[in-house]
Amino acid sequence: MVKKREEIQELTLEEVMGDRFGRYSKYIIQERALPDIRDGLKPVQRRILYAMYSDGNTHDKGFRKSAKTVGNVIGNYHPHGDSSVYEAMVRMSQDWKMKTPLVTMHGNNGSMDGDPPAAMRYTEARLSKIANELLKDIDKETVEFVLNFDDTTNEPTVLPARFPNLLVNGATGISAGYATDIPPHNLGEVIDACIYLIQHPNASLSKLMDFIKGPDFPTGGIIQGVKGLKSAYETGKGKIVVRSKTEIEKIRGGKEQIVITEIPYEVNKATMVRKMDEIRINKKIDGIADVRDESDRTGLRIVVELKKETPTQGILTYLFKNTDLQVSYNLNMIAISDRRPQQVGLKKFLSAYISHKKDIVRKRTRFLLNKDKKRSHIVEGLIKAISILDDLIKTIRGSKNKGDAKNNIIKAYGFTAMQAEAIVNLQLYRLTNTDITQLQKEASELAARIDEYNKILNDEKTLESVMKKELREVKKAHHKDRQTVIEEKIEELKIEKEVLVTEEEVVVSVTKQGYLKRTSLRSYGASNAEELALRDGDHSVFTEKISTLDHIILFTSKGNVINRPVHELPEIRWKDLGEHISQSISIEPDEKIIAVYGLKEFSKERKFVFITKAGYIKQTLASDYAPKRTYRSRSATAIKLKSETDELLSVYEIKDESLYDVFLVTELGFGLRYTLPEVSTVGATASGVKSINLKKEDKVAGGLIFNPSKGVKSVLMITHRGSVKRMNITDYDVISRAKRGLLVLRELKNKPHRMALMIDINNLDETWTIVTDKGKDFKLKANDYTLSDRYSNGSFILDEDNDGVPMTAYKESTVIIEDEKKNK
């Protein structure tokens, strides 16, 4: 048996991974990625600033090579790659990323276009003037120092920070399980809010927001969404919209151009300009003539030049929505507070800073108090020494050495060791009457200062007064006006179709089997209308001249609806076959297009009436069929069919239901007429109400909606045996919905007729084609048939046994365009 070694531990993989990752996470959260809530700095930033300060590389001295600072930081404080240190240093110098840059740099420090800075051997840097406010009093025992990574020197754990740097300059960072995004704010506003909170510790968030209106980005821009800001300031998390500052200028030739002078924070300008130019090149919208970046040392300027008679505001809205001209900014305010990451709101930020500031002032005051107490003690001894100078000199002359002299004067005159040390080191020239006057003056000043320090330490109001005074001094020295404008509401970006689509008249065709296309008037005019490409057995259900700004809406036999903006239809020559709808939307193999309508808008004033084979009818507002978000890839429900055997027979578009009647005919030959207002208006997914009282074996063969006030309305009825008759339904008795109705065929004992089709006639000269189940076509014209009563079975057009049973009927659809009208 193998003996276990004591130094080896047996641990599960879960324990080891959990423990090691926990330690790693804690390190990167506290020591790398997240800023401290007190001074607003990450460790690498703090180390860079302290290294430059320790080296005397301050704003009142000359610039030094950046490589030297990076070397000092890596060698003394931050044992990581030089590129990460230099990148952090460069960021602190970029005035388009930092509201108040903490480093001033000579040379190329990058650009808003995402250009990299020059190598650190070429650039020079020093602390900015405001960075001194972060480091001031660091030598007065105000902050805790710890040993560096190799125990050769000390470094501060936090900076004294005479202003709330975290809110002023903001921060971004990603660590294990945490990400922070704190926007920059206006220095003057933040200081004013701090002063108010010092005076009113229980101040409400809304009161603080009277001072801090919102973020103030170094790149300016416009913030929209005060509600999102309030949420962020309350909880630490919120969303706002940041948009560019733009104006519209008129230029020569009656044209206009959009001029952009400020862009959203941290947006790459070059990428944004390139995206706008791609929109122009790819003609995603029509109307942009040119996109130019005219930025120079005087400021940012991007010009979008437009073509003549272009909807300028519409183009601008499109650019806001589809480029970084407008972006969403998510505030996620997480900082290290009490040594752990916390999501904090505005008041917590300010309170944490005020607490830090109080601590700094107290520690500094204690340091100064101790220093002045020591000096006061020495001055007191010096004054006493001068008053007994002759005796003192005799005692010192009689001593063996300095140490003996100190002991002798302590014993003889009652001086302390500290006073004795100062006396023996006293220079002879200072033993004058003038000097004792200066010492007495100094003693008086020291006593006053000591008294003031004690007040600061013992009286909270005096302490707060000092804090407010120092904050006002920082504001006076470094305040800048607000750049970013705050707007209360987020403007909804609604792009008019006219901006996206060039308006053009086209001919749209849709076939029963689902082939659709749009054809230019030029292509259509150069072809014969009869040359429409069709598959065998297919026919057109819609052929109309329509605008590219309009929609077509397709209803299928399965009760579905398909939306298509006309400009999205494939542009195909009239003589070529269209694109099948199944290439973009999944439809069933036996699903057919039964009705198509062209719409300019989905109005609530218009309705669609649906009639199904199983005897249901409903009205639904056209607005219920407006395109949904997924309209490109899937159909929507137009009417919910009650059973798998049911199907949608016909769809009519109407405006005023009170003008219309419904007429239905069943396979067994029952006809029913009633007024349309009897049919209720319901939603798109409803089945509707019973349209007719069907016998168990019966079903609806055809249904139509007509206006009886427009004169005689006749229909063609075709039976399964091939008999055709024309009937006037205007004279048909008006009954009521859901009744059985009256017979419109004479019942025969031998081979009775069953209704196969009912054709809605709008013009007696129309020519219709009847197609049988054997694929045979028969043409008929309504004018060839005289009106029959409801007891007639009509006259035969085909032989059922030889030609088959009539299955469908259609008429040829043609469009007469303007040139053809002139020719005719």
C-alpha cells in the first residue's frame, strides 16, 4: 500500500476551480478593471499619475518622453505589458474621451477616427493642471500607502482627490461577472451637487438632479430620455439616447445639406462617415449626393450633401436610425466601494466622495496639527533660550560635546530633548532682537493655526466649511460650460416610406399558384398583355398598375394573409415567370392565392369581408392586417378556419358596410341574401359568425358582397354538370343571416345539379375561362346568357362525362397604361 505524503492534498476539481477562479475574479475586479468610488481611478491609472507626480513630471515642468514614464510605472508599480500602460496613459490625455484630461501629451495621441497614437518613444507627456488636484496633499499622510509588488517602495491605495473624479471623467471596464459604464459629467455641476449634499445630507435625488442635469460628454451631442437618466441615477442602471448635433443648410441650386458638428460619445467618426457613404453608394435611400468629412483643427464638421427636392428631414431621420449618428447609451454605474463592486446611484456616488473628502481633510489636519505643535514647542524653547542667552552660552561652552551640552541645558534650565536639539543647532546670527520678534510672531501664528485645526477636528460645521471652500476653489480654477444638451423625451424615429423608396408606377401581377412580380411600365408596355409568363394550369388573380410606395396584401385558401410592400417585390420582365412566394414564406402545397388587394395605407375606415366554405363570415378592419415584424418570413392569420376541411372562398374590401348586401349559394343549390351589417366586425384571428344554415352534407359554393343601390346585379352560376345560367340577385328576397335560404336550382330526381361555381359579374362583356378537373378550358361571356329565374337550371357549356367537372373560373387581367390609351 502506497503511503500518502502529508504535503499532498486531495481536492475535487470543483473545489480547486471554484477557489482559484474566485481568487482570480477578486483580483481583476479590485486590481484591474473597476474604478474606486473615491478617486474614480483604476489601479493602472492611479499608478501612472503617482509615478509622474513622484518624478516631478507635473504641469508646471517640462514634458518628458512617455517611454520613461511607462518604464517607471512598470518597474515600480504595475508589472504588466508596456502597451496596456501606454494605452491607459494615452486615454487619460484624449480630450474626446476624458471630460477633464489628466495627462497632457505632445505628439500624436490618436484621433476620433480610431487612429492609433504614435509609439511611446515619440510622444511626450506630463500631468495636466487638474491632475494636481487629485494628488494634492498626498505627502501629508492623507492616504494609506502599501508596499509595491517587489517590496522596494510604497504606493498609494487611493488618491486624495480634491474633486469627484469618477463622476467628472466617468469610467468603462469589463471584469469577471461585472461591467461598468459611467458617463462623464460637468465638473461645475458635480461640485455644486456635492456642496448642496454636504449642507443637506438628506437631499432627494430630484433635488440633486437640479444641479446635475445629466452626463456632459466631451464630444457634446444631445441626450434624450430624462426618465432613463433618473432610473440610472436612482438604481445605477438606465438607458438614454445620444444623438449628434445637426443643422440643415441651404446651398446653391436650391439644394440642402446636413451639417454635423457634434457626434455621440465614443463613436468612431471615420466608421460613421463610411457607413453613411455606403448608404449613398448602395442606394439604400435615394437623395444623398455626397458625404464629406470636413473636420480640421478648428473643430468637427461632417457634411451630407443632398440632391435637389429631397426630403431632408426624412433623410436625417433615416441616418439617425441606421447609423451611429444616434446611439443608445446604457448607464451601468458599478464601482469598488468598501472593497467590493457595487451598483450605485448618483447620491451614493456623491456621499461616498464626501465621506472620502472628510477623511482626507481630517487626516491632513491631524498631520498639520502635529507638525505645528512640534514647531510651536520648539519656538517656545527658542524664545526662552534667547531670554537666558548668556547663561545658556556659558553652559554650552562648559560642555564636552554636543550630546553633553544637550544634557546640561536640559538639567539646568528644564528644556525638553526636542527643544535642546533645536538650541544647540541654533546659528549665532539668529540671536538678535529682530529674530526674537519673528519668533514671537511665528508663535502667535502657530497658536492661531493650532486653534483652527482643533476647530476643524472637533466641529463638523467647520470641517464642512473647509470642504466646501476647497471644492469651490477647484470649480473656479477648472470649470467649463456644459457641452451636451438634455432633452426630456426620446424622439420616435419614424421613417416615411418616401425616404426609403423612390416612387414609381409599376405593374404588379400575382397568380393563383403564388407567383408574383413587379414589372416596369416600360417592360410592360413593350410586351403584349397576354404574354404574361404562367405555368400550366395557373392564372392571374391580380394585375394592376400600382405605386412602389403601396402594399399588396394576399389572402390564401388556408385563411392566411401575406403582406408585401410593392418596392420589395422582385423586379422581373413581363415575359418572365415571377418569383414564387414560397421562396420567402412557407406555405402548404395545396394553399392557393384567392384574393389580392393593393393598399396605400392600412386604414381603420376600410374593412375586409371573408366567406368560407364551411359557412362562416366575418368583417375585420384593414388596419388589423398591417405588416408585423416578421412579415418578410411568415404569413399571418386572416381568419381562423374551424376545421381542416374548411377553406376561404372569397374576400371583399369595403368601406361603408351599410351599403352592402351578402349573397351566398351552396352546393345543394340554396341561395341566401341578407344585409352586411348583420355580420359583426371582429379581429384577425377570429372565425366569425355563421353565414348560412347548411345541411349536414352541404357547403358554400360561392359568396359575394354587392351594393344593391347600383342597379341590377347579376351572377353566373355553373353546376357540376356544366350547366350555366345568369341570375339577377338584386331581386332576390332579403332574408336574414344564418337561415337556410331559397333554392336557386330546380331539383331533379335523376342526376340532380350541384352548384360548382358562382361568378361575380361586373361587366357583361367580360370573358371568363372555366377550368375542369380534367384540365380542359371553356370560355364564356355573360352577355351570351339571358337572365333566368331561380327555378331554371341553365344551359350546358360542357359534358361532365367527357370534359370533367368545373373547378375554377378566371378572367384575363390587363392593365391599360397611359401610352396605350393615347394609341387607342
